[in-house]
Amino acid sequence: MISPSFRKGMLKERVMDLASQTTILPLLFGCLGIFSLFRLLQRIRSKAYLRNAVVVVTGATSGLGRECAKVFHAAGAKLVLCGRNVKALEELSRELAGSSQGQTHQPFVVTFDLADPGTIAAAAAEILQCFGYVDVLINNAGISYRGTISDTIVDVDRKVMEINYFGPVALTKALLPSMVERKQGHIVAISSIQGKISIPFRSAYSASKHATQAFFDCLRAEMEEANIKVTVISPGYIHTNLSVNAVTADGSRYGALDKNTAQGRSPAEVAQDVFDAVGKKKKDVLLTDFVPSMAVYIRTLAPGLFFRIMASRARKERKSKSS
Ligand SMILES: NC(=O)C1=CN([C@@H]2O[C@H](COP(=O)(O)OP(=O)(O)OC[C@H]3O[C@@H](n4cnc5c(N)ncnc54)[C@H](OP(=O)(O)O)[C@@H]3O)[C@@H](O)[C@H]2O)C=CC1
Ligand SMILES: CCCCCCCCCCCCCCCC(=O)OCC(=O)COP(=O)(O)O
């Protein structure tokens, strides 16, 4: 004899089974299908947005800039490669032109030094002459810094600000009028997570990236009416020569590949993320692991705790250097 409660339980189980087979599973697959379709459409739109677009990449001689050049070129963008080293830029231009996948364009090369404010207006004019207009400017070039605030000469602070902040600001201002006139354009700033949080012994670098974040956030708001998009991208460690090329307290080159940098993400992978962010016209993108991302929230929600963690980091780093 089956008890009524047992029968009720079996009935409930059958109903649940049926529900899962008839409604929940199809619903789940339906949602997954819609999501995949949405992602596919987004990718197609991104590629269409950047195919044949005139894209300027600063700091294209190495690291992230070089990889960005490869990714945007492969997608059919018309490139202007910028940097100081003409030989490296011309080599890259030849390499890209020779590796044609589908319909691609031979990149132009424009050389200038972001540390020299006098050269930027002429460089912008040369950039505009390449294709007659610019669709996307990727302000990627930059240097880092290592040192204590007390030991660092002010010239070093100025140099880092010039290359990472004033240079990109001047270049952006020089190219903006032509974008505004066309009511079309996209400015990208490669910042860093250090544009959102400051870590010890990086004062000049972190300050330059905080300034970058602030400037381009203002620009986004001011340019919305003119249909100019602004994307700020804040990566964590990337395996490039950034630490090797970093400037130190007395202005000399640091010259070493740090462990954190060596263990960072591959620049090719980060370049693909930059491409996706630009294609989706994202406004602000953090490209970091979980802990650094959490640090950004802790800085905002529990600043006292964040400052204690940073002070302890400074103590430990000083101790490990002195021992
Ligand atoms: N690597 C990392 O861990 C991270 C990097 N970033 C950011 O990514 C960007 C690219 O750096 P990354 O690829 O890592 O480093 P690299 O040192 O490999 O590349 C830096 C690029 O900037 C150019 N550059 C440096 N100084 C000047 C200057 N005075 N005038 C013109 N161009 C200059 C260099 O060109 P040249 O050949 O002329 O020296 C080079 O192409 C930087 O803005 C950096 O802050 C952000 C987060 C993490
Ligand atoms: C779940 C609990 C979270 C607790 C958070 C504790 C705070 C941890 C601090 C993390 C600091 C991350 C620093 C990341 C720095 C970085 O990725 O910088 C990128 C660069 O721009 C690299 O330049 P550099 O010259 O410094 O190599």
C-alpha cells in the first residue's frame, strides 16, 4: 500500500522532471543560443567598425603597441605607426604588409618624441596627411618609473608626465578638430590599473596614469555631442619591456625585467582585448586579475584599509631591498 505522502512526493518529483525537460532545459538552451548570437553579432559589428578604419598607434615599436598594430591590421584597419625608432617602425610596416591576410593596407610610419612638445603639432599634421583623416587614435606609448619620492629629481617626474600625459594630451588636441569636423572619431588611452590605485615606488608613473584617466574621462563627456568616443583601458602586468625601459630616481634607465612584468599577460592577448574594447566602443575597461580589481574597490570603499596595505607593501619592499 503506497502512503498518500509518498505518492505526493513522487508526483512532485515527476512534475519537477517534466518541468525540467519541457521548460527549463529548452529555456536554458534558448538563452544560451540568444547569448551566443548576440556575441557573434557584436563581433561582426566590431570588425565592421574597424575594417578600413584609419587607426593611429603610438608606441608601435614594441610591446603592446606592436601587438595592437598586428591585431588592427589583420582586421583590415589602415594604420599609422608612431614611435621614435624609425627602423623598427619601417620593419613592422614591411612585416605587416607582407603578411596580408585578406584585404589589408600598407601602414604609414610617423616618428616623433612625445617628450618633445615642440614636435607634436607637426607630427599630427603628418599623421593627418597619411590618409586625410583619423578614425581611431590609440595613445599607447609610455614609460614607467621606479624610485622613492625623496630620492627622485623633479626632472624625472616631469619627464614621465610629459611622455605619459602631456604628450598624449597634445596629440589628442591636435587631432580632435578634424574628428569634430567629421563628427566621427574614437580616442583610446592605454592607462594602467595604476591610474586607479597608487602603489609605492611608482609615484611619477601612477600620477601620470591618474591624470590620464581624469583627462580622458572629461574628454568623453565633453565630446559626446560631437559623436567622438573615448575608451580608457587599464591593464595589469603585461610581459613587455616596460620595466626595462623604466626611468629611475636620477633619470637613468632601470634596465631590468621585473618578475611581475615577466609573469604578466602576453601583449598579443591584451592587444586582442584592446581591439574588442574599441570595437564595442567601451568607455572604461579594467584588464586585470581578481586581486588588483578588488584593490580598486577597496580603495573606494575602505580607503583606510587600502592605505594600510600599501604602507605595509612599502615597508616590505624597502626591507627586501636593504637585506
Ligand atoms: N607592461 C605592463 O605591465 C603595462 C603597460 N601598460 C601601458 O602600456 C603602454 C605600452 O607599454 P609596453 O608595451 O608595456 O612597454 P614598451 O616599453 O614595450 O613600449 C613602450 C612604447 O612607448 C614608446 N615610447 C616610449 N617613450 C617614448 C617617447 N618619448 N616618445 C614616443 N614614444 C615613446 C616606445 O617607443 P620607442 O621605441 O621610441 O622607445 C615603445 O614603443 C604604456 O602606456 C604602459 O604604461 C599598462 C599596464 C601594464
Ligand atoms: C580579495 C582581497 C583583495 C585585497 C587587495 C589587496 C591589495 C593588493 C594590491 C594589489 C596591487 C596591484 C598592483 C598592480 C600593478 C600593475 O598591474 O600595474 C600595471 C602596470 O602599469 C605595470 O607598471 P610597472 O612599471 O609598475 O611594472
